[in-house]
Amino acid sequence: MLAERVGEVPVGAVISVLADDPAAFTDIPAWCRLKSHQHVESYELPQGGWAIHVRRQY
């Protein structure tokens, strides 16, 4: 879904991805490296799952 929606925000904007799939914690940063977007940070949420922040680079 991130790949489909990243083009909807301005260049330089940060997208917060909320995920409960453990694979997202490693897959999204890897996707950022492949697609030249910036993985800003990832952290576990108190209610479970993760927030993963991605900055659109182009």
C-alpha cells in the first residue's frame, strides 16, 4: 500500500505507516533502500504494532 500511496504526498513529506504485521518492521526500511526513499524511524506502539516513518525523496 505504501508504494501505491507515496505519490500522493509532496516530496519531502513524511508518511507514517501503522502496521501490525511483524514483517513490515524490516520490509518497509528495505523497500526504502530499494526505492531511494528515506526511512526516518520505526518504533513499537504501546497498543501493539509499529509506526514506521518514511520521507518521500522524489
